[in-house]
Amino acid sequence: MNLNATLFAQFVVFFILAWFTMKFVWPPIMKALDERASKIADGLAAADRAKTDLALAERRATDELRKARESANELRGGAERQGAQILDEARAEANRIIAAARTAAEGEAEVAAQRAREALRDQVALLAVAGAEQILRKEINPAAHAELLNQLKAEL
């Protein structure tokens, strides 16, 4: 055999094998590699989107938590203000009740003192009449001297 013919035959077989591989084997392999690359790229894009969505969700959660805390602080402050207002109103009402009770007690004490003075005047008038009766040793008619007794009460 001739080396040139063998070499030529090997070249022909090589080119036929290369053509067959490039025509029938290579496209499905390239298609599978492209699909795999596409899936990997889609997976990386999805991972990036998920990472972005996670960061956005964390930011929203942080904002919502901050808003909830602010709302809770506002509610707490409002409740404290309302409690202080109710406490102040209760104190004011208690002071009004105490003042009214004090005024009523002072009025009742004044009325009782006035009654006691009247009763004392009546007793002094009766004692004066009894003393005068004993001094004069005669009976004095209280009905006849009612005006005199009223003047004596007024002077006392």
C-alpha cells in the first residue's frame, strides 16, 4: 500500500466523519448545551429576581414594623393622655363634690348655730320671765307680754 493513498483515504474518512458529526451529532449537542445555558441563565435571573424581591419584602416588612411601632406609640400616647385627662376630670369632680359638701356642711352648721341661738334666746327669755316672776312674786301672763319677750329675744 501506498502511504499517499492511505493518507488520502484517512483524510476522506476524517472529513466524512467531521461532516457527519457537524451535520447530525453536533446540532443536538449544541441545542442541549444552549438549552442548558438558557436554563442556567433563567435560574440565575430568577435567583436575582428572588434576591431583589426578598430585599424588597424585607424593606416592606421593616417599614410595616416601623409603622406599627409608630402607631402603637401613638395609641399608647393617646391612651396615656386620655387617662391623664380622665384622672384630672375625676380630681376636678372630686374637688367640686368636696367643695359642695363643705358648703352644705357650713350651711347646715350655720343653720344649726342659728337654731341653737334661737333656742338659747327662748330659754333665756323663759328664765328671765321666771326670775322676774319669782322676784315680783306674782304671776306674769306670757301671752300678754309676748311682744316684750320678742323684743328681749331680739336684744339678746
